[in-house]
Amino acid sequence: MRQRSLLALTLAAAVAATSVGACTVERHWGGGSNAGGGGKAKVGLVTKTDTNPYFVELRAAAKAAAEANGAEFNALAGQFDGDNDGQVRAIENLMQQGANTILITPSSSTGVLDAIDRARKAGVLVIALDTATEPDTAVDATFATDNFEAGRQQGAYVKAVLAGKPPKLFMVDGTAGSTVDTQRHTGFLKGIGLTDASPEIKGKTPANGDQSLAQQGVENLLQRTTDINAVYTMNEPMGRGTYAALQARGLVNQLVMGSIDGGCEGVKNVRDGQYAATVMQFPKKMAEQGVLAAVEYAKTGKKPSGFVNTGSAVITDKPIPGVESQDTKWGLENCWGTK
């Protein structure tokens, strides 16, 4: 009998471990109905990872907003950027635990649509944060940066600094095919007045958002040509990697480089001259607005809809007429991450 009891406990532990495999957990609550209108908000957050400082900030802001508004809160994450299966399991776990709202930053704009559809059919309010789904109607609403506009702002700034000189451009992109990467890339080209076929683009390299890959990619591009005067980077870690490659060749002072994110480290990079400008986004605002929508849904059953732009701002200490911007002092007061 003792052996059977131990075996039963072991099996139960194994089942519990399997149910949360490939995702990490902030806190659990008990199960219950998924539908809104019952009064108590049970908010689940699913981020791409739980280690990226951007998503750490978003999670902390969502948790604080939930506590301030009397909502229960649970956060799960994929094990790595691109872990669609982990995010699907996270959604299923949250549904089993009785979440009536799920906030998600999808690793892939299409990779979690079936799980989102099941959640919505069960009465769960689903809001995308930071990254839109494809189609955007797969979720009830999206609270995010307009990434096309953020890219356009970077492109417009770089164009203004060039002051009529034809660009000789390197483009350091993120993950090929991802929504955020595509929108920022396309927006930058709009802002600087080029297309993907423009001969002014002297080289492109994908770096998957990674600093080391960006450095390696730019080093490879520099084997072909060093005659450049402008660089686009999709995010700030890639901006830092690009700077390292350019600095090693003594090219930093001959060009203008921009980036996007608005993390505190990135704002310091601008202040210290690693790149001329970054475009700040506001993950805290996304999280807070998502939680407030969840609380409203729990109380009244009312759902938000459509795309809500949480804003972006050019941060630079070298302002250019015609391009609205804030300086790095303002940036450090409003950035996300460790100050």
C-alpha cells in the first residue's frame, strides 16, 4: 500500500510538471469560469520570454496595475523568443486556471492563433500587447507601439541629419518575417524615402534582435564596403553590436545611426554617442491599459476593440528642425529597464 501511495504521488507530480512545461510561472490562482461580467478580474499575461528586460518591465507593470485594481494576476512565458509551443501551453494553462483575460505578446503573429481562438470561444478576453497578430482580428484588441510609425520616425531623423546627402545605407534587421521587424523596416524606408530595391542600400543583415549577431553581420558587410553614411538598426541591442563593429573600423564619426526601443541602456547609448537617436516605446503603458481593460471586462462584460497606439518618441541630444524629439534627460526619466 505504501508503494502504491508513493507511486500515485509521483504520477501526480509528473502530470503537474507536464502541464506547465516550456513556460515559466509568476503565480497561480484557482480555476473557475472564464467569462467576464462576474466582477473579479483574473488576468493572465503571456510574454515571449521572462528574461528580456523589455518583457520584465511589461510584466512588472502589469502586476503592479493588477494589484492596484484588485485583480488577480498570473504571468507565464515561453522559454525563448519564438517559442510558439510554449506560448500555446501557457494559454491553455491560464484557461484551466480560470483566467477571464489573457494579455499576450505573441512570439509569432500567426503561431498561436488556434489557442487564442479557443480562449475567445470560451469567453476569455484576449488582448495582444506590443506585437499584433495576423490578422489583427484574431484578438479582441491590440495595445502596442505603431511599429511602422516608429520605423518612420527613425528614418525621418536619419534623412534630416543627412541634410540632402544621398544615403549610403546599411540595414540591420531583426527576425526575418516577424511582424515587428517588417513594420519597422518598412517604416524606416518610408521615412528616409527609399524602397527595398533602392541602390542606396549598400547592405542588409538579419540579426534576430541579438547584439553579437548584429556585430558579426555588420563586420561581414564591412568586408564589402566601408563607404556608408547611415545605418538602420531594428532594436537597441543590435545598435550596440553595430556600434562595436563600426568603432573597430574607425567609422563611427562618418555616419548617422538610429535605433528603436527606448530602454534606459539605449537612452544612455544615445547620451554617450553610440548612436544619434533612438525611438522610445512605452511597455508600461501597454501593460497598464491592458489590465484596466481586463478589470472593466470582469465588471461589465465590455470588451475593447481595434488597435490602440501607445505612442513612441524620438530621443536624441542632437535635435533636427522638423523632427519632433525629446532629449536624453527626458528619456532617462521615461525609459524602461534599469536606470
